[in-house]
Amino acid sequence: MTINLIIMLFMVAAALWAVLARTLLKGSIALAIASAALALLIFRMNGPLAAVFELSVCAGLITVIFISTISLVQPFTPQEVAARYAARFKRFWPLLVLLAVVTVICLKCWTFPACGQALPESADVMALTRDLLWKARQMDLFGQVVMLLAGVFGVVILFKEENPS
Amino acid sequence: MNGEFSSLVPFFGFFAILLFVIGLYCVVMSRNFIRVLIGLEILTKGVTLLIIAAGYLTGKVALAQTLAITLIVLEVVVVAVAAGIVIAVYRRNNSLDVTQLRKLKG
């Protein structure tokens, strides 16, 4: 449980860095690090399948999408970034205060265990996940396919070249 | 809910709340379109953490995994379409500042 605590602290720190990073590229890399930490946490909680998805899709594919988007739009020059950073930090320093307040409230209201054990698993997780995904929750799969198709068509329409005439 | 489960809920819930607060603040306060998406991603990470932690603590990891996989697929579709919108907006306005998007203002 102590290792889980360290990983969660690391994940929150990476998320904070993603928000406060000076450039968008560094923010995207910090987000990938947070995703990797979450994948590690999921793996430690006996969820290897979801951990692989989180690592490959969230830490990999989504980071590639972000970096491709940043390189396509080239939002700011380094001089503009430096000029905007001070103004942006003014907007974002209350976040640190807000996080401190939330932490104090949670510490006052909840009792945190030093360590603990989760309930035992009922059976083979991989087999159960396979059965659940393909048999019990088929509508979820159908919804995923519909969403993927909607995403593909959405991207195709957004990148469609406009007719000059 | 047994005692062990209820005592472990704050342990994971606290960090999920922290992630949620960071993501929500980023979505609300950012003016850059891409940073709004980063905030949305952080929000989703908090939700994923809660789902997996709930499955782990109740002994229903398989169900939590299926829900997390569904969430991840939806997340990537949302980010891909939003990235397309970001590029389209940039081509049209030459800016990523969300406060300058006034064309849809009703």
C-alpha cells in the first residue's frame, strides 16, 4: 500500500506539472508520465488488461495526438511563451491553494489507514474479464464501436479539404 | 460495505479528488484549447482511478477492468475529434485562445 501511495503522489505531481508547465509540449509529456503512473497503479491492483490499455492508448496514442496537434498548429514562439507565462501563472497559483484546502478538508474529515488489504478476488481475473467484456457487456462493445466510427467520420469531415469554388 | 472497504475508500478517493480538482481547474481557467484538453484528460484519469480502486476494494476487478477499457476507448475518441476541432479552429482563426471563439456565440 505504501508503494501505491508513492505512485499516486507521483501521478498527482505529474498532473500538476502538466497543468503548470511552461510549454504545451512539456505539458503533454507530463500527462504521458501521469498516464504511465496510473497504468502502473492499475497493474498493481490486479488489472493487467486495463493497465496495458492505459499505457498503450493514454500514455502512447493520446500523447502522439497531442504532440502532432501542437506541431501542426505551432501556437506560440518561445518569446510569446515567456511573455504569457507570468500572466498564466497568476491565473493558476490559486490552484495550489485550492489543492491545499482540499487536502486539509480531507485530512479533517477522513481517517486514512496506514496500510490495508483489498478483498480477495473471486477467480481468474483474465478469464472473468474476457467473459464480462465479450458476453455480459456486449452493449458496451457495441457502444465502443459506434463511438470509434463516429470519431473516424468526425476526423474525416474535419480534415476534408474545402472546395475552392 | 464492510469496514475494511470503507476504511480504504478515502485512501484512493483523496487522490481521485485531487486529480479531479486539478483537471477541473485547468478546464475552467485555461485559455488555450490544447490545455483545456489536457485538463479533460486529467479529469478522466481521476475517474479511471476511482473505477479501478472500487473494483480492487470490492474484489470485482474484472468488472472494473471492462469499465476502464470502455472509458479509455471513449477518451481516445474524444481526444482525436477534439484535436481535429483544434486544428480546424486554428486554420480558421489563426489562434487557440478560447476567449476569441465568438463565431458560435448565440
